[in-house]
Amino acid sequence: MLPHYQLLKSQVRRLGLALLLPISLAGAVVLPTQLQPATAQSGGNRPLTIRSDTQEYDAKTQVITARGNVQMVYPARQIQATSAQAQYFSKERRIDFSGNVYILQQGNNSIRAEKVTYLIDEGKFIALPQSNRQVESVYMIEDSSPARQTTKPAPKTPALKRSN
């Protein structure tokens, strides 16, 4: 039989190991997941997230089709979009949105259209309206010198001449 102080010392060691093991395992599991985003971003990859009711991926064409309540978020370009459908063409690096498309960029500028194509590498939007409608874009333009504004009104726009 062990003396009382050695028994107490043994129990303290076991308790220490019992506490240390779960903490070290939790650290091993938690730390790598916290470091992964930084590693992925340093390689030039930027997340583009698409949420929708349904999604399909065609491995042959490498096209992702999202349908129903589509929401896209692309933080690297400060772009958010909603539409009825979106198709991401990974080979062409292009996204085609269709059906009541609304795109918000940099929190201020926006586009509303029936169809919008976003060319990722060029950072370019091509918008098409519904038939007999127009595309609407709103751009926030900073006035660099409000003190120098003149009181002279803007020139009148000439009347539209229609050709038959």
C-alpha cells in the first residue's frame, strides 16, 4: 500500500493528464481550421459563395447551375447578387444571372436587369433588360469639389426624334 502523500501525488498527476489530453486534442483540431483560410487566400484563391434552392454540377462542362432564390456573395470584389437562376462557367470564368437580377457592388452601386453576365477576369457586367423594358444602374459618384459648383443649370436635353 502506498503512503497517503504518494497516493495524493499520483491522483493529481492523473487528473492533470485527464485535463491536458482533451485540451491538447481540442487545440490540434481547432488551430488548423483557423489557419486554413489564410493559407488558401495567400495562394490567390478568393471564395465566391452561391446559395440557392437547388444546384447542379456538370463535371464534363464544369458548369454549376443554381436555381431558385439565388444569392451570390463575392467579398474579394465587394459584390452581392440575387436572381432566379445563375450559371457559373468555370472554364470561361463567367457567371450568367437570369430572372429579376439585382447586383450590388461596393455597397453603393447597383444594377437591375432581367439578365446579367459577369466576366470575372475583366470585372465587367453586361446587362440585358426584359422586352420593352430598360436596365437600371445606380452609381454613387463622389463630388470632389462641392464649393466650386456653379449656379448655371444643366443644358436641356433635345427632344428624341423617332425614325419610322
